Amino acid sequence: MAKTIHTILYDDDLDGSKIITMDNCVCQLSVIRRSYAEFVKDMKEELSKPALYILLNRDDRKAYVGETDVFFKRIANHTAQKEFWNEALAFTANDNSLTTTEVKYLESLAYETARLAGSYDLSENSQAPTQPYATKPQEFKIREFFNYVKLLTKFVGCDLFEKNYYSLKGRQVGFSPITLDPDIKELDLNGRNVSIKLNGTKYKKGHMGYAIVKEYLKVHPKTTIPELKEFFHNGLLGRWGAWNFIEDDIEAARRLKEETSMYRHLLKDEFILTSGDGVRFVVSNQWEKGNVLNLLQIAKNEGWSYEIVRT
């Protein structure tokens, strides 16, 4: 069924704050950039109502799920007290029909859905929200509303509720991105003809993750799979979310790749690695400039030789 989605831009800025609605739907989404304080002031009446809200930092893949009776006041508190976020999604009812119980139920539903999806670090929520009692008619209403929450969240390009299997296996969250040295930042990795020579061996850019982990195990052969996952954490990838090891069932991963093209990993026998505790695993092949620079910084920190090669 076709849906018409309306977007009202604040100050004619495509990347700024905005209001999003749909025909024949009471769910309204306000997208609020932290730097757009005037939007919150101008929209005080619209935002002074019960809301399910999500604080986001998409680059760091961190989110906080909350609810409030008066969003206008709550967002002011979070601006003063929480540093991690740069964007907020506030879901309200344009007919003022959401009750306190219903937004609390929505908070619990949103948190649990995001937790199971595993796409974002939810550690800003110190504990899981408690789901309140709701009557069957209320529950039906809430779940219908939440379907629109998920749709509009996806519409604005946020995959908080999207379950991506290959981003879940062994995923580590809560780590800061690696700090790049100036000479690493200046490296030119543009173009399809770029390869990288690591300790004398040349690798394709897409094989860089494999090359770094392989070399790391060569130098540190006793490193266990948990230690590898801690060292090569998701902060290295920023928002891409494709970095991870697969160690549970490589054959199942191969079958799934053939059926769905879902996996983004080096699954051939020649790319299977073995950790210090005897676990066989494979590495992602999804690497672009920012990710490769992170890996080259690891190489530099380890004292390895590296060179950008153009063919």
C-alpha cells in the first residue's frame, strides 16, 4: 500500500531539523539537530506533549531511548546533561492522543526492538525500561503506532531498528574510534587501482581487514578470539557496522551468502584465520577510505611497514 510522507524543512535546510508526517496517520516525527536550538524554541507548542524519543550519534553508533510527558522540557535537560548525541528523533501524536502509559509502553517496545537488532550501542540507557500494563485496545494502538515509528526512523536513514545479521556476530560496542596521526590522515586512498603493501606483501583494499588481523596474529599468536574482538572493535568502523568476525558456523555463512548475498566477508578457505585459542574465523571485506586509515594506524602503532601502491 502506497504511503505519502510529508517533510517540512526548518529554515529550508535539508540537513537541518524537520517535521515529518504521513497521510491518515497520527504519528509525527520531529528530527532535531542539537545545534538547532531555535527549532526547539519555535516548536515549543508542538513539542510540549508526550513523546517517545531517541537521542542519536550515528557516527559513533550510540543511541538513547526515552519517553516523557513534556518533550520540550526533557530535551533541554538532555542538552545540558548528555554529551554523546547530536540528533534527536521525537515521536508525538498530532492529535494529542498519546497517554503517559502509552509512551512508556512505546519506550519499552522501542528499546527492546533496538536491543535485539543490535545495530547501536544502548549503554546510555543505564537499565532497560519497564513495560507498563496496557489494555488490549491500548496495546493494539501502541503497536500500530510503533510500526509507523519504525517506518519513519528508516525513512530518515537511521537503522536503529534494522536487524543486520552480519553486524551482530561478535559485535563490540562502547569503544571510541581510533585516533589518526596527521600523516595517516593525509594518505590518498581514492581510486580503484589502489592496493596496500603491508610488511612487504601487497593486498587489495577490500582485503585490508584480513591482512591486518592476519599480521596481528602472526606477531601475537596467542591472542584469543575474545581478545581479538576487544582489540578490533566496532569503533574502527564508525557507522558502517559491517566489521566483525564470524566464528560460529562458517559453512552456514557461506550458504546464506549464496542464497541472499547478505554476508560481506572473505569466506573462501584461503582467508580463514585461527585465533590463539583455536577458533577458526573470517573477517569482513567491507573497507573504504576511513576504515582503511584506521587499520593503517594500527599497522603504524605496531611498527609495521606499509605503503600505498597504485597499479
